[in-house]
Amino acid sequence: MDRFPILFLLATLITLASGARHDILRLPSEASTFFKAPGGDQNDEGTRWAVLIAGSNGYWDYRHQSDVCHAYQLLRKGGLKEENIVVFMYDDIAFNEENPRPGVIINSPHGNDVYKGVPKDYIGEDVTVGNFFAAILGNKSALTGGSGKVVDSGPNDHIFIYYSDHGGPGVLGMPTNPYMYASDLIEVLKKKHASGSYKSLVFYLEACESGSIFEGLLPEGLNIYATTASNAEESSWGTYCPGEYPSPPSDMKPAWVTCTVLLGWKTVTYTICKKKKKK
């Protein structure tokens, strides 16, 4: 894999720390070289795709579906088309009886509603490992339920995959059985590469011990950049806590259910979207 995208993303994570509280990050112009060819027309650039998945259900795990909804809004704001974003979430949070703001999901203490407009491609019992893998591979015949939307990508296209939930050594949670195992996920990524249906792929994984999903398992040469919220042996932390600044909204009970917006997620998102500077 070309070294430049990796070096650029790592450098951006460090240098943009001061912008972590903002939804729009001002990236250097070099960001375009990762997903877009400078000066190229739309036909040369390929299509940008995204698969977003929350691996949990229940109000207890509010933050995971909140993360996915926020991810969707950022991608749309950055220029991705709804038809090219596949969303997996159980969809039992917005109108949950415990939600003090029916029909609204937030992703930061004073943030706006991120639920409005999010497509319900795969919800409820349709949020399965099988459907997730089928969507990545563009295999409509393997789907069971859902909207039927898949990543129908070609050799010049670019793919972003985002997962948010709990994890453990070599395993990721799902709201339905079975769970997602590292070995199976890696095989799907290898199969996607073998099909010649993408030019580059970024995988952003937010879960405890998420480093174990790729460490020593993801082969070289797949043109995949994977980044995780924790290494193979540590927890990832994603909550606003009472007494800290900023604190959760007072009407959110229990208070810890709202989650932080990670700098890394924003950085990768805006690298993909090539957010243009205002003149």
C-alpha cells in the first residue's frame, strides 16, 4: 500500500487535535490525494462509498447508534450521496420510552439532532453479520431483509467502513446472533480486494480491544488503511461523565449514555469527503 495515505492520516490526527470540538475540520490541500486525484474529473475519481454499522441495541448503548447517525451527517455534509451510504442500526433509540427527546438523537452534550434524515437501510433483526458482509461485497442475493442497498463499487471506487460497539479479543458485538469474528471479517475484506472492486478502503473501528481485529491478521497489499480506537488489550472510552466538562445534558438519564465524538473519526471522515476550504 502507498505509504503517503497512512503517513498523512497519522499526521492529521496529531496536528488537528485543536479542532476536536468542531464538526468541520480544515484539512490541508494534500488530503485530496488520498481519495481524489488533483484536477481530475468525476469520472476519473471513482465513486465514494460508506458502510456505517452500530453493533448494539437498547437505550443502554445509546452512543453506538448516535455515532453512526453522526457519521452519516458528516459524510453527507462532506458530499457523499445518500445512495452511496449503507446504514446498519437497530433503530430503537430515537423513540425509546427512556429518551427525553422523542425522535431526537444527539452526539455531544449541546449537539444538534443527528437522527433526522438517516436512511433505515438495515434495522432491527436485519442488522446481521451476514447482511453486513453482503453489503460490503455487493452481494444482493445474500441479503435477508433490509433495503437491498449494497456497495456496488468498481475498480476506481473508494470505500469507508465505520463500526461502533463493544468488542473483545478477536470479536465484535452485534445486536443479533452471531457476533462478528475477526477471521471472518478479514476473509470478507480479502474477497472484496480479490474482486477488484475498489481502489482504496479505509476501516475505522471503535470498540474495546479493537486492535485485535486487525493486528497480525490484515495482510499487506490490500490497499486498506485500518485504524482502531484501542489496541488489542485496552478499553476504548467514549462517554461524557457528570462533573466533567463538558457534562451531559441534565435531561439525559442515565447521564453517561451520550458519547464523545472522536477526533480520529472526524479526521478520517473529512479526508474521505475532501472538505473544500471556503474562499
